[in-house]
Amino acid sequence: MAQKIVTLLSDDIDGSEASESIRFGLDGTEYEIDLNEQHARELREALQRFTEVARRPSGGRPRRAGRNSSGSGIDAKAVRQWALDNGLQVNTRGRVQQEIVEKYQAAQR
């Protein structure tokens, strides 16, 4: 026995039959809305002036200015370079060992 599943979309503005679902984002929040042709056109026209001059984000997650990957307030790259310059063994990737960080901080005082 065959089954046919039909999905009917209702326009989220006025409840009429919707023709499409539109996804968009604003301030880091993603939205999805079901709209009929007229409302979809209105939304696109309202956003057109902004989308024409906007740029698409580059890959990856955005980083906040002034933060580093360790979250400890130190520049891991600078700590690694200092450790290498001072003959210490340091991880080349990932978290910098705490004892290296402590030695670096002591040397900076």
C-alpha cells in the first residue's frame, strides 16, 4: 500500500495558503517563516536595500575582538614563542601548559 503525505503551508502573516518557507538571520538568530507569494515579495523588497550592500560571512564562527582562544587573557602565540626562545618544550597546538604560562607571566613582571 502506498501513502502520499501532503504538507500544506499557511502564511504566517494572514493564514492564507503559503507558497514557500523563507529562512533569514538577524543579530545571530535564525528565523524561518512561511509566506504566500505577495508576502514573500514584500519581505524580499524590504530587505533588498540591505542585502545588495551586505557581505556574506566568511567560514567559521565569528570571534569576538579582544579575546584569545585560551580565555585566560594571554596571547598563546606569544607564550609559545617565548617558551621556544627560552629552550622550554611547549605544545605547538592546543592549550599551553600551565607551568609554561606561569613562567611566562613571571618573566613579564
